[in-house]
Amino acid sequence: MVFDPIDRHSTLPRFVQVVDGFETALRAGRLRAGQMLPRESELCAQFGVSRKTLRRATDHLAKLALIRRMQGVGTVVAEDARIAGLGARRSLRAEVLSVQPVPDTRILSQVRVVVDVELSRRTRFRVGDELLQIRRLRAVDGKPCAILEDLAPVARARELGEAEAARSGCEPLRRGASPSSLIRQEIEARLPTREQAAELGIAEATPLLCERVSSFDDVGEMLHLSTNYYHPVNYRMMTVTVPDLSAPAGQPRSAAAGD
């Protein structure tokens, strides 16, 4: 694999992560001048992005003269002179990060728990299952904005290091799991516990927003539960929807966010 998959839970737009991955591969020597790039479908699979996102990234790389599209041949890495100047040029990733805050995430706890009747009732995991529970605190500019709590069967999960906790969502908690066949999201306002209020720096009587995302396999077994508690002031959620203009008239148009 020449390229690493993108982090789907990063605040960086996905096409920016693809551009950054290409530049990282150049600097690391995994790409060479004149080297033919894999087919578009293979690049999409390596990065884990849609064709639309990949094309947006490669259009940007072509404008920077880091790649060349050759009619009837494919796409190749640009000449040595172009690549040699890469180190002196400010990356797109740096440009984006310079104008947006970067979240910092630290682990509050990582423990193994056995599901009892009460936990099974609240989560739909089976009684007796052993789970890995990870709690993290996310902050921006030193201000706490969210508590992230994840539960997944130990057989399908692994513990996180501090570096992984800072940049990853639930992906490390689903090692070896089947793809999700159903994802259920619930959002409600609720009062924090004393512990949550202290971690977020709010009064216990202050409502916060609670988001529960449950993932199930094709036979209805719970794969992963993510429960996120958002600060009432320091957190802002934004969704960007891009209509699929290629969809036939009269057909539902798909929506994509995070590109």
C-alpha cells in the first residue's frame, strides 16, 4: 500500500487528507518521479474515499504540477524538478489547519467490563459479553467540548494509545468486525452526571446534548456503541450536504458530508 487510509473522524476535509497523503508518500520516497499511479478505483480503495473526493484531490495535485494526466496512458508522478520543490511549498493541509482549530483528545479511561442485566438493557449488548470501554475528552484551544464514550466487544476491539486516541474515532474499536448493516443514531438533551459536569467544566444543572450511535451486523448483533456528550456552548456541529447531480431526474439524490 502506497497510501494510508484517511481518518474519517478527522476535522480535515477528506480531499485535503488525500492531498496530504500523496505529499507524504512523495517525501517518504514511496512515490518516484515518472511513476505511474494506480487506477482510480484502486486509489479510492487505498484512501477509503469516493471517486468524487479522489478527483477533487487529483485536480488540486494536477494544478500544483505534482502529477500529470497522460491521454490514453494514465496519471504519473511529475518530474524531479517539481517534486524537489515540494519541501519549500506550504502544504494544503497546513493551509487548512492555519485557519481552523485543531481538536486535542486525551484518554480518560480504558477498562474491560462484563455486561450485566442493567448494562444489557441500556446498550443491547448480551449479558455476559466482555466489552472494552474507552472514555475520551476532546478539547479545542484548551476548552473541553465533548466526552466520547465507546463500547465494543473485546474480541472485536483493541486498546488505544494516546496518539491514536487523538486522531481516531471508533475505527480501532472494530478490529475484525463485520461491516455494519444498520447504524442507529439518537440525539437528546439531558443533564450531566457529576463526573461529566466536572470534565466539561459546567454546572450539574446545565443540559448537554447526548448522541448515541449504535452499529449492528446483518443478524442484529451489536458491533459498537458510541455515546458522545457535547458541551452546551463550546461545541458546534455542522453538516454539509452536496447533492448528487448525476442522479437521474426524479430519483432520490445521495448526499455526502465531510469532503
